[in-house]
Amino acid sequence: MADAKKLFIKTYGCQMNVYDSERMAEALGAEGYAPAASADEADMVLLNTCHIREKASEKLYSDLGRLKALKAEKPGLKIGVAGCVAQAEGAEILRRMPLVDLVVGPQSYHRLPAMARAAEAGTKSVDTDFPAEDKFDHLPDRPAANLRPSAFLTVQEGCDKFCAFCVVPYTRGAEVSRPATRILDEARRLADKGVREITLLGQNVNAYHGEGLTLARLIRELARIEGIARIRYTTSHPNDMADDLIAAHGDEPKLMPYLHLPVQSGSDRVLKAMNRKHTAEAYLRLIERIRAARPDILLTSDFIVGFPGETDADFAATLDLIRAVGYGAAFSFKYSARPGTPAADRAPVPDAVADARLQELQALLTAQQRAAQQAMVGRETTVLYEKPGRLPGQMGGKSDHLFAVHVHDPDARPGDLARVRVTEASPNSLGAVRVA
């Protein structure tokens, strides 16, 4: 029997890309590809790209440049580019980098098996369509061996918000919600294979409206599935945080007390320039309503500093909002222009100013995160064990609030839910002892 072909995938960017990479690996697994630990061991290398962050294309071409020598050593090596940079640049990638064998966008990766066969036969291909068919109907069922106790489940893709800084509407397309019946069927299959926690994914997940169900109604249906103990969702837009979803945080026990709700800025002037269509005050009132429904909820967010036209007063308003909310964690970035977006041609804030603002903002957010972790010491929480820890008898997992936790629990196994008491807080994790 011939040795299995080996596949190495490098994933850039968001949780959606992590999920997509897993599904690509499964699709190619049906073609005889097994995972490789590194590009050096692979017969095919896929770079699953993200176009959100600064210099995304440059990072891709830099990685492809490093693969040139490997392909010279292994002429049979096939190289593919997937994801949002693939969608944005398409055939230009093949023109600039002839070593690439296939380019596939995020809505077309169910066609990867046919593209891989073409590459093996010496034919290059580009597929950046937004196909009419649902790619999830063409992907293989997820093997139990590939699954962990927590799993991602895509329910919605694309975005109709057209924020001035964001390429998602152009690379992922318009908002599309998967049919609820198919999501529920997939969730049942995941539960049958040992998955205890699912995180519902979407570029604008709380805009979900599949088969007439809102995200809140979908969550309640998912909560009825035997074996599913925890539900989360990401990423949300404040304008789609509906009343029934807020209520679900208060009365659905399987919906975890954690919410990622990006705001980007605390300045109304900047929010308007970003085309966010909400104000800082509206966001703060929304936070009040969410906390009234679920007082122990941990909130995280996204922030962009140095957006074109941002003044010292605008930045100070962002710091004020952060202090008013008190976040458990956040992602923060210096603005970088994305080609083709409305803000791309606006005069930038000087780099030195933006860098200084980012450092100040991150210091405040880090202090809040550490305070949130320290506040857990002495409290009880539930942990879903995901894998053995570094020390003998130790298990690692995530708390209700998505904090990493390590517990000395020699008899436990991945997939167990344990009640623990937190005993220590470090910058990256909590230590705890089991109480039940």
C-alpha cells in the first residue's frame, strides 16, 4: 500500500480561518492526504490567508518566497493559497508566484479535492467564485479523530455592514445564514462524537436568520441537544444584539457568560467615519442591558487606534469607554489601510502617534484583563477539560468565562466537566483545585 500523501496547512487570522483550515484538511483527507507536522514533510502546502491585518499580501508573498527553495528540492510539492487574500488577488497570485499550483477563495474550498487532483496532473487552477451551492453540503462529515471536546460550527458568513476599514464584505461576500436544520443536524453529529461545547461562528453571527430563526432561537434549539453542555458565539455587531439574544444570556444556562462585542472606538466622530452606525452612548447602554440580564458576563472587544482623522480627544474618548465597560480581554490594533476600502485613501495618523496610542490603550486593557483574572481567585467555576496539562496528573481546559485553567486532576479525561475553585491567577491562565 502506498504511503499517504501529506498535507501541511498554515493558518493566518481569525477563528473562522481556523475552522476553514480544519474543513479543508478533512476535504483533502478524503483524497488521501494525512496531516504533516511541517512544510518540509508535506506533499502539499496550503496557506490559508487573512486580509484583515496590515501587510497581509506582503506576508503571503514572503512565505511563498521561503517555499521556493523547498519546491526546488521537492519538485512534486504542490502549493496552494486559500482564504481572503486568495479571494482578493486571485490569478495575480499565480502571475507573481508561478510556484503556486492552486488559488481558492473562502466560499469555494469544497472544490479543493478536484483542484488538488488537477494540480497533481500538472494543471494550475483559480477558484474565487461565490458559488450558488452551499459548500457545507459538499464537505465530508467530520471524523471523530479530528475533534476535540470543543468545536467550531459555522452558522453565518459574510457581512453587509461595510465598515470603512474592513475588507470582509468584499472577500467573504454578503451575509448568508445556513439553514437551521442543517446546523442542528451537524451539531447532533458533533455531540455523538464527543463534542461538549460548540462555538457558533460568523463574520456577523448575531445577524443570523436561517429558516426564520434568530440566533437566540437557534441557541435554544441547540441547547436541547443531548451531550451539548456549552454554547458560545462570535463575532457580533452591536447593532444586531437583539432583545431575545440578550434575554437568552439571562435564562439559557448552556449559553456561557462570555460575549465578544467589538466597538472599535469610543469617539462618535470616529465611529461615524468608520461607518459603524452606532454611538458610544448606545454601546454603553447596550452593555448595561446585557449585564442586567447576566451580571457575571465577561465582555471582550476589538479596538482600532490611529484611524484616519483620530484626534487626541477621540482617543481619550476610547480610553473613557474602556474604563466605563471594564473588559476581561480585548484585541487592539493600529489602523492599517486595506486596499479597496473607503478609508484606504484617507490621510493616516502619523505612525509615532498611533504607536504611542496603541501602547497606552493596550496597557489599560492588560490591567483590566489581569484584574478580571485576579477577581476569579477564590471563586468557583466550571471547566471543560480539553487536554492533559504540562505536569503529571494535570488537565487543561477553559472556564465558563473562557479563561484557560489548569487543574491537578489525575483521574480526569478530556471532555469531562469539572467544578473547580480558582486558587491562583497568572498572566496566561488560572490555577484551580477540583471541588466536584
